[in-house]
Amino acid sequence: MRVLFQVFRVLIAIILVAKISNWFFHFNDETNRLLNAAMYCLIGIAYLAMGFIWDGKLFKLLIIACGLFLIVVNFVTPNTILNILGIVCILTPLLIARTYKESKSTEQDYSKS
């Protein structure tokens, strides 16, 4: 499992370096599409993994659905609605994680007093 996590981190680093180098080298459109697809698939895979280890069925289902959507949307003809839903699917698990973490720390603060 640890090796898989390291491979995932290396892939994310490669995509990040490629996206930044695109600002300077101006890759062609096909390369940009490939980088974007890889980036969104990696984000989707991360959300799938996050969903499977999350507590709470509703959050788990929502995070897994967002991960699946981010992976599947790369293989469908893009339009405005899918782009908006993609942005929502990127932000939703991040907001859930942040809110859950804050509520968890608040519960621990109340339990100490």
C-alpha cells in the first residue's frame, strides 16, 4: 500500500511539473488535453480512495460519486454543464473534509471541558 501511495505522489508531481512547464513551453492542444485528463483522473482516484476510508455513509457516497464523475467526465464530450459540475465535484470533497475536521476538533474541545 505504501508503494502505491508513493507512485501516486510521483505521478501527481510529474503532472504538476508538466502543467507549470506548459506556461513556459506552450505545449500543443493534444498534450494539454492529455495532461488535463491525467490530472482529473488522479484527482478522481484520490477522491475514490478518500471515499472508501471515510466515516459516514452520506459523505462516503458523495465523495465516491465526485471521484467517479471526475474520472468519467474526461471521456465525454465537454460542455458548460459538465464543466460546472466538475468544479463542484472538485470542491465538494475538500469542503467536506475541512468542515468535518473543524467539527471533529470542536467536539474534542467540548469533550475536554
